[in-house]
Amino acid sequence: LDDLSLAGILKSPVFGFSEDELFRLAHGRKGALLYETLKKLGEAEPGSIWAVAAKQLDWIRRMADSLPVYEFYARLCSHLDLRKRYVARLGHEVEEILDGFLQAALDHDANSGLGLQAFVETLTSAEPEIKREIELESNEVRVITAHSAKGLEKPIVFLVDPGGPAYGSSHHPKIAWTEEDAPLWIPKGEYRITLTEDYFVEAERAAEEEYRRLLYVGMTRAADRLIVCGYVSERHHTAENWHTMVKRGLEAQPADARLNGRLEAFDDHGQPAWRWKIDPPGSIQKVALKEEEARSSQVLTQLPEWVSKAAREPAPPRPLSPSGVLQVLEVGEPAMPAISNDSAAMAVAAARGTVIHHLLQLLPDVPHTARQDVLDRYFAASRFRALTRQLAPEIRESIAADVLGLIENPAMAELFGPQSRAEVEIMGKLQLSGTERTVHGKIDRLSVVGDSVIIADYKSGAAIPASAETAPLAYLAQMALYREIMKPMYDGRMIICRLIWTAGPEIMTLEDALLDGVLEKLDGLRQHAS
């Protein structure tokens, strides 16, 4: 058993080793085999994961030598409860894969009678595929290709493009077939002839047409909302991709007075994003009116269907997120000015904001003398490495200084006191523009002090408004909704809303009159947008 195969098995659901556990096992072996190291660790630490894994591996190897293929895998699934482990990691779709695999093992035993090695070689060479019907009503997130999405529709669709060209050198076959059904060798660029050049031109044209067809398929899968994402690499930064196509189309249609067309919007980290909306075109309304006039001019020979058929109940309004209230209410007011159009800077800003939120959730409950140690361990932890590796050492130092300065600021003592909690989820119903809305959100920090309830939301952007009145409407709307949801929960207590700008740090208390005005403004904006 080679080291790479064993490492893969140990990380699989069969054993479930973590990256840290595998690193401890593999690091510093000085040429020793991974299996030998596992057995030594197991002997040195009885009852440890190393001992359990070594014992199970020995049992698996004995079973593989003595049992038919199907019985071996069936006993493996039963003894180690593999079906439950695979479902826990990969979801219920994996059950069909496991069933297909066991059926293949059963067929192998019935048809050939050869051993496990022959079965593995057969599967490797045959590369069987298991196709399954996608369940249309499943309540889950699905990651599928645009090809597989044909005929489907979901309320929210993320369209993700890797950013490369529609056709590249990696797509070149070694042998192509001409229209005359003759084989054509495809050499490297310097050896091409007119015939091969013609082939490349036609192949590239066909690939680009298919690329655009798939964009149409992807865009038309969304019932309510389509989010177009893109990735820009240094190698293909000029490539024509889905993201650039959609962006070019949006650029040509800025929003009009009724907010139809392209709207400027920003995310929670102040990064720019575009939204697009449109009312039903007037031509559709005119056609409907003409059809109604034509129907009314005809003599009715029987009562229309709507006389006896009950009207369809209106669809409930979409749930409202306080942080995205302007987007849900179709209002395109930007939250913050963009800090950069550079994708690398945007990634760093997003990572910085996420890390600050993590630390402000974690550190207040840590004793003062241990906070620096917790900070160091956070930045070194493997589970956060995808975030922290994007941050240069000086940025990490700045984050640590900002977070510690905020927590230890005497003015913040009430917010981080013993009666405070982090990441408090709330849900309730509010009347907005005459419509009852379900609101669900998460408060960064909540503290109950005497007759007062303090609600705080952290903002990690570099641009700090001069006053609460000039803060972005999206932030004010978020806090106004939080306050309204909390009122019935803390009846009779004063609810104090604050925006905490970590870069200052700056503490911005939002007066009740300001938040009342924001709620009124939301109603007015909604009426204008509709």
C-alpha cells in the first residue's frame, strides 16, 4: 500500500482523518512508510485514532484476501457503517453511487469470479457513469453544470464562470475527423497547415457558439434572482467570458427614473456589485389590453372559467434580510463607495472583514491576559488558513490592534460585558409598505444592561461617515429593522442601536428619530420603485 493511496483512504469517510491528523502522521517520517508510521503510533498510543485505524486496516486486508468481491465490500459497509459516513460527508446522492458500486461488485462475482484486483482494474478501465434524475422539489443547494441544468428552474441561481476562454489549446484533440470522415493529425502550432488552421477556426467558432448557448441556459434557470460571478486570472484576464458578456450588456442600460435597468449596489464590505431590474414592458400591457378589448366585443356563449374557479392565492412575499433590505425592496441606493476595482484588493478587504468579525465574536469572552495567545493561535490555525493567508503580516497586526483596541476601550465596556452575546439570530414579522414581511437577521453583538438593550453591528470598511445622518441608508435600514424586531421581545426597555466602525474605532449611536425617519423613507422608496 503506497503512501499516497493510504493517505487518501485515511482522509476519506472510511477513517475521516483531518488535515492536522494526517500531517502529524506524515511529517518527519524520515523515509519510513506511512503504514509503518501508523502502526508505530498505534502501538505507542493504545486506544488512539492511530491504533483504531491500524487495527481496522489489518482487518480490511485480511477480508480482502479471503472474501469474494461483493461480500468483502458488503461486510466493509456493514462493519464500519460506511453508508452513514459517506452520506454525512457527501449527502444523500451518494447512496445511489454506493448502490451502483455494490451492484457492479455483485455482477463481477456472478460473471467472472476473479478477485478484487481484477474488479478494480475493470472499474478503472471501464469508467462507468451513474446518471440520476434531479429532484425538482428538493430543499438543498445543488452544484451542477449548465448542460445538466437544462429544463430546471430554481428561485436563486449563481452563475459561476472560471474566466477562461471558450476554446483553448487544452481542447485540441490529437486526431480530429474532417467532414469527409477522414482522420486529421493535429500537430503543434509551428507544424500546422491550411487544413489544420481551417479546423481550428471552425472548432473555435463552434465552441464559442456553444459557450453563448450555455450562458442563455444558465441565465434562464433563475425564477427570482440570478447572481453572475466571475474569476479573473492573470493568464486569461482579457478572455471573453460569461461575466464580461453580462457586464457589457448591463453597462448599456443604466437605470431610469423608475429604477428600471442597471442599479449600482454594494455588499457588506463596501465592494461594488451591479443589479438589474425591469418592470413588465409596456408592449406586453398594450397587447393584453387589446386582447381584453377583443374578448369584450365578442358575444359570450358561456360563462368564463373565472366565474366558477377560485382565484389563486397570492404568493407570500420573499423573506427579508435586514442587511439586504434595499435589494429585496428593489431600491438601488449604494451602501458604501467602492474602495477598489482591483480584484486582489477586494479579496483582501473581504477576508479582513470576516476575520475581524470572527475575532470580535471570540475574544470578548477570553481573559485579558490570554487574548494575544488566542490571536496568535487563530492566525496559525489551519481551519482559518484560507482566510488568513490572504492577509499580509502588517494587515494581521493592524487587525489585532483594531480588535484589541475596540474590546478594551472603556466606552465599550457595556457592549462586551457579562450580559452580552455575539451573533444573536432574530426573526419576526413587520409591516412594510402595507405588506407583512418575515424578517430574519443576525445581530453582531447584543447586550442587556439594566433597562437598556444595546444592539451593535460591526463595520470594517475604511471609509467612516462624518455622522450617523450621513451613514449609508442600507446600514441605517438594517439597524432600524433590528430595532423593530426587538421591541416586542424587550417591551418597556430602551433599545440603543450602534454602528461600530472597527477602523477607528468609531462608535456611532443612532437616535430613534433618525431610525424612525429611515423606516418612513423605506416606505416612500418602495412606493416609488413599484
